[in-house]
Amino acid sequence: ITIKQTLKQSEAVVTGGGGYFGYKLGCALANAGASVVLYDIHKPIWKIPNGVVCIQADVRDYDAISAACEGADCVFHVASYGMSGREQVSPNHFVFSCVTVRTEDERLSDVTLRRNIARLIYTSTVNVVFGGLPIEDGDEETVPYFPIEKHVDHYSRTKSIAEQMVLAANGTPLAGGGMLYTCVLRPPGIYGPEEQRHLPRLAKNIERGLLSFKFGDPSAKMNWVHAENLVQAQILAAEALTPEKNYIAVIQLIETHVDSLLTCMYIHAYFVLLFYF
């Protein structure tokens, strides 16, 4: 990954830095010379590299997140809740995610304004426009938001609310002068080495015999994104929110993806190794 001088001298905060993708993003920034804070309620299970500070705290804690952002010039907001697994069906999920979206993004926006942090990159999801109906050759200008009230899960619903809040904050004056510039990325499923959420769970379900049936249209395809490609997209977004790039922010949203064939090859190889070794 090539990172320009403007990003090399950055001081970045990555919320959700204890998770798979947030950790990888933080490591990539640190490897390029940036000062990085990984902020998460959980510590990463991987080794913390030199030049990276890990702060274990709740993103809804205003004082903690404000202190973590002191001196930063860019915030990568990756933290989320309830994407999959038991969290997704938690009976308290609706209350929790409403608290998250109402306070987390409002507080982060407030922190960036008060701390004079000019760049905020938010990791959303393709689900904000996808609700089950096919999308062919869609782009950010032609595909509208999926209606909030029609989302079947709270994760997608609250992501959509949060995304619109972040975009609305673009162009807000900072306390010390200048402007806040924001950008949103809408990744689909994330895969890659040591990914802990999707493929291991799928493998366990196959071993348990829970995937011995088919449903839906077998010709339907969905692009996934490799973690390293998404890291690159985040870094390019951060670079775009600088004077050198004329603050290209929310004119175009980005739905990151990879070629479906390559994804299928990766997953196929994964299960070949699983069943033969």
C-alpha cells in the first residue's frame, strides 16, 4: 500500500481497533509511519505492533473517546455491534444499537469538532441500500437508501441512520477553524487471513450438517471484499479528505468489492483445505 506524506505524518484513531478489520487498518497505518490509537471495548487478540497505542474503553464514553482523540487529525470509525452471530438476535440489541447510533456517532462528530479533527471516515455497510431485492449495475447516484422501516435487522437499520448522520456533518465548522470533512465506505462481507467471523462459522455449520440444503436463486452473486483491499480504500478515503485532493468527500460514496470469481476461488480453496487436512 502506498501512503503519501500527508498520511505518513497523521495521528489516527481507529474505533473498533480490537476487531479483525480495525486491527489490520491500524497496523497498515502504523507501518506507514502514522501514530495510531486502537480504541475498542475489547483488546485485539493479535500482537500490538510498535507505534500503536491500544485503549480499552467504550466508544459511548464521551470523556474516554475525547481523551483518545487528543492530537489526532483523522478518525476511522469502524466500531459497530450486531453484524452477525448471537449479537444479531440479542433481545436487547434494538435498545443497544439505538444507544450506539444516537450517542456514538453524535459524540464522535462532537469530539472531532471540539478536537479540531478535520477527517472522519465511517465504515458503513452495503445493507443501507440492499434489502433483498436484486441490484444490477447500481451506483451511488441511482440506488437510494433502503427504507429504514423495512430493514429486517437492527444492524442494517442503525448503520443507515448513522451513515446519514456522518454525511450530514460534512462541512461543519471546527472549533479552532477549518472544516470537518467526512466520507463513508459501504463494504459487503469481509474476508482474509485470520478472519474470525464469517468463514470459521460457515465451516462449523457445514461440519454440523446445517448447510445441506439450498435456498434462493442459485445464479445470484454477491461480491465480498478482501481485508487488505478495504484497508487500501480507507487510506485512499483519508487522503481524499486533504487539501492536496481538494477535500473530495461525500460527492461519491464507495461500495468496495472484489471480483466474485476470485472470492469463490478463495472460499473453495479454504474448504478444500478444511476437508482434506
